[in-house]
Amino acid sequence: MKKKVLDITKFDCPMTFIKTKIFIEENINSEKTIIVKGEKNVSLLKNSLKKNFKIKLNKIEKNIFELKLSN
């Protein structure tokens, strides 16, 4: 299975949600990792994705987070 990574550290909500939605639709059969900046952004994104995905959250740096999505 291919691994795909989306870096949306330059964006804030709601653009993080929009870019994530497009990323998920384009990479249906891939392992998906999303890099997000800011606790608020990661919290909002995680809450919207947890209905459809299992999420593993890792803190990479001070304010940078990694979300790994699986079905």
C-alpha cells in the first residue's frame, strides 16, 4: 500500500478541512498521513475525521502534529 503525506502546516481552519477532504478523496487506497500546525487546527480536524477513520496522533515538534488515518 502506498503512503501519502499531506502537509497543511501553512493553512488554518477551514482550509485545513478542505485540503484534507480533497486529499482523502484522491488517495482512497493509500495510507494517509496529515501534518498539521496548531493545537486548535489539529483538534478541529481530528474531531471531523474520527467518525470515518481511526486516527493515530503524534506530536512532531512544539506546535506540529501528525495524524495517521486508517479505516
